[in-house]
Amino acid sequence: MKDLKVDSVGMIYEIPGGQAVEALKDVSFELEAGRLLTLLGPSGCGKTTLLNILAGFLAPTAGVVSLNDKRITKPGRDRGMVFQQGALFEWLSVAENISFGPRMNHKKSAEYAPRVEELLEIVGLAGFGDKQVYELSGGMQQRVALARCLANDPDIILMDEPLGALDALTREKMQGLILNIWKETGKTIVLVTHSVEEALYLGDRLFVMAPRPGRIHKDYTLPFAEQGLTADARELKKSPDFAEKREEILNMIWEMEEQIMGTGV
Amino acid sequence: MGILDRFSGKDGQNSRKTVTFGDAAAVRSLPFYSLIALIALIVFWWFATTPFGFDESFQNNVDLQFQASAEDSELRNEARLAEGKNGISIPFSDPMQRDYLAACEQAPRTEAEVPDAEEGVRDLMANGLKDLPDFEFSEAEIERRVGLVQTCDPDDYSQLVGPATMPSPGDTWTQFNRLRTTGFKNVTIWEHAGTSLWRVVRGMFFGSLIGIPIGFAMGLNSKLRGIFDTPVELFRPIPPLALLPLFIVWFGIGDGTAVNLLIFASVWIMIIAARAGARTVKLSKVRAAYSLGASKSQVLRRVILPNALPELFTGLRVALGVSWGTLVAAELVGAETGLGSMIFDARNNLRTDVVVVGIIVIAVIGVLMDVMMRFAESKLIPWRGKG
């Protein structure tokens, strides 16, 4: 039972001035182990808030979140995080960054050193272990962040716009890497993104979220991630099925944005 | 975007955060604790002085000291009178213009008085300054000063320009070599510089030792932020030298005053630097560490501390500069050794060449210290500005 369960989760903030903002309202879903869920939606739809609740950084004001039937109340090793950028430790080398988790848990060098080499290989950074992270390009840094997260062998990997700061080409390569890692490790992944194409391509499940209050607007189950493991990414993204879904979701988000503007805010 | 930001309610989220240690946005000063701290400060002041403070014996002691210093100054006056034979105040006893003017007022006004005045000057220069055996005046200097007596004109400051007011580079170099080998009053300039440096090292060390933990505490905890905000904001604007008179009374002339003054000078800078350093840590770094299984103390030692190193180094560099400047000024009156006191002593004896050498040595040491810090910085925190 390595499932992620989200049951009637709500999140209300008090903002200065006494106003209450409903960032999430009555969000419920279950995600079986090994799925890749992407969260998509306009600004303010609560997708990052939801991710932070799953990570245990925020406690919801209503509802329960549990992983493997264990309630999530604080950050833990069973849930790895990959952030947009700048979350690596610049004072450590690439290998030291990757071994950070095992070292914090008092593992011995002999235990984690072979795994670090292995992970460097997996993310395509073999031989870069002794480099300093600030010497690497943005894409390479995100590879390190992925490896660092995998070193702890979490049950689920949470990604907060991991490719958001990368150029288009690097971004495509990294999407392939995420798919490969997903397949090879069988990890559950939840990924927040702004890019409709990315959400479609990577997610074998996709939530389009809507703002005010933040909620799941539409729940898709998609074939593209599975196909993407074998097919060419470019071809896949050009396929009629893909294009149709993309237009559908873009229109959906466009309407939401118009509604927000329309209410005079 | 601004509106959406407001609605996403960064302030609002704080109440729902499960871990706030290391999260700068979650730390703000709590005014209630600031008030407590202010009251505590005043109560401490009262307790520290009122019950044990100015009792009778202390008061008597103070009276005695005043008496002693009064007698002392009378003696000094007598000595001065004795120095100035023939009623001549010595125009070269002090390079300051006001002393020069005062001297001019007393300079001989009639032709008949001049030879007497000259004799007085010669006698004093040759025999009067017995406490300066190493600093015999050259014939030329004696002649110059005798001439000064004759031509003393309160309106003509240009007479003051000369070896006695601004030494030439050559004179300065000669004096430097003398200070290097035999020294001023038998204390070499290296010993003075060493004394001063050792004071700075101790002051900075204890200033950092106290300041860094307090700064981190303020950066990481709202209650401690509130508590320390009051003393930090109250004491930080005080120029350290303003406390010099008080410190001299408390710690006496010498190391105690100098080192404590430097602790005072550096501690606020280090607090601010450490506080800023603790707050520059990116939330995503802290969260990544927690997700990787780090405990609070591991987050502090392995993330917040190394992340704050660049800020701490900036603080150290600023504190070093301020300390060095403060020290030299403090030593002018607060100590009997060190570069500052050497300069002051030299000034009193009109050895401006010694003063200039002292100034140059101070400047060079200041530059060297900063170069050293920059070098250390590039070695210790190569990632600075590259994150």
C-alpha cells in the first residue's frame, strides 16, 4: 500500500487585514504507487501549496494527507523534493550534494559511495562528482538535484517546477531523463509545472487546477508518458492526440484567466 | 502579479508551516519581547549601580582621585613655568596653531628681551627635555626654533611649516629606520604595532564569539529577535569612542579599555552580519535539507552556517576596518602602548616625523589586513556570488 491519499484537503490563509484566502478547497484524490502525476493551472490555483502539503512543509487547515497509510505532518525522507533551482548546496561538491541525505542519516561512506557513482551515471554526470555545483550549467544542476533526491531512495518524488528555469532544448532533454528515471526506479512522482506541453508529455495522470478556491478542475489519465518512453518526443508532441489535448487544456486555462480578470481584480 | 502575490498570502502561510527553523520569512521581531528587553535593560542598570554603586567609600575614593589629579596638574603647571625660563612659553611645545598663537602672545616684544628669550629656548632644547634622551634636537632645528621666537607673528601660520609640522619623505624614512631599530622611547614601532594588532585580534575574536550566536539567534527565532532588537538598536548607533571615558573609568588605561572598546565596536557589526547571513538562506535549501532527513541542528550546521559564511566574512572585514580605526583613536588617550599612544606621545613632543611614520604604518597594516581577508575569502568561500 504505497499509495498517496489526499482526503478533503483545504487550506485557508489569513492575510493581513483579516481577509481569508481559500488556497485549496476540498481536494481529494488517490494516487497509486508508480504513477507520474503532473499538476497544471494558472497562478494562484494552489498547485504549489498542494505540493508543499504533500511534502509536509505546510499543514492543511482541513483534511488529511497520507502516504502508505501514514499521515503526513512534517517533511520526511520518504518524500524527496526537487526545486526549481538554487536548492543545491554551493559549498559542497557534486558528490557531496548527492550524498547529503545519507550523510545526514549517519550512513557510512562505504555504504553510500558506490550508490553516488551509480546515480551520477544515471543522471548523465559520470565523472562530475568532484566538480563544484556552481561550475555546472543549469541543466546539470537539476540533474544533481534529481540524483540527490534519489540517493535517499524516497517512496515519492515531489518536483516543484524542476525545469522551469531551463532553456527549451535542455528542458526537452531533462523531460526525457525524468521519464527514464520514472521507469527505471518505479517511483511515484508528483510534478508541478507551468507548461501545458510538459504536463501532457510527462504526466500519466494530470490535474488541471482552478483558482479561487484552489481545486482540481479536471482529472486526466494520459497515455503519452508511457509512449514517450519508446517513441520520439518530438513526433509524439506533434501527434494529433497530443495536439488536441493541448488545445483543450490551453483553452481551459485561458478561460480561467479571463474569469479572474473579468471579476475586476 | 502583485495582487495574486497578496492573495497567495505569504504572511498567512506562516501559521501553517510545519517547520519554521531556518525559514527567514517566518521570523519577525515580536514587539512584546522588545519591550521586555528594554525594561530588563533598565532594571539591570538600576540593580548594577544603585545597591552597590556610589557608597561612601567609593565617593571618598573618587574625591581622593580628584584631589590627586588637582595636585598633579598644579605640579605640571609649576614644571611648565620652570621650563619656560625668562617667562617664555615655548612656542614649539605644541604644533597646534592655537598653542603657537598663545606662544606668540608671550613672545618677547622688545629688542632687549629677544636675547633672553633665545637663551631660554637654547637652554631648554639642550637640557630641558631630559625625558627624551633619544631625541636630541639637531642644531638646525634649535636655530629654527630660536628664529621662531624672534619673528613670532600671530598672523603668519606659514612659519609653522617645517620639519616640526610636516617632515619630508627623507626625514620620515630616516625616522622610520630609527623607530624600527632603536624605537621611540626605547620601544620599537614593531612592538607598538604588535600591541595594537593583538588588541584588535582579541577584540574581534570576542566580538565575533558574542555577536555571531546572537545574530544567528535573531535571524532564526522571533522571540530572540524581539529580545535582542532593543539592545542592538540602542547600542549600535553609539560611536565606540563615545564610551571611551566610561571604559577608562571601568577598565583603566591600557589593554582592558582597548580590548573592551573593540569588542563593543565589532559585536554589533557581527550581530547584524550573522543575522543577515542567517536570513539569506533560501527557503528551498532549508526545505531540501529537511526533506533529505536533516534534523534542526544539522540544518543549522550544514546549511545555515555555511550559507551565511559570505555575509559573516563581509561583517568581519567591516569590523576589522572599524576596529583598527577605533583602536588607534582609543589608544591616543586610553593606553600607554600601541601605535595610537605612540603617535599621541610623539605629538606632545613635537616629533611630527614619528607621527607621520605612525600614520603610514597604520595605513599599511590596515591595507594588509584587508588584502589578507580578501585572500582568505577567495580560499574559504569560492562559491561567493556564484550561487
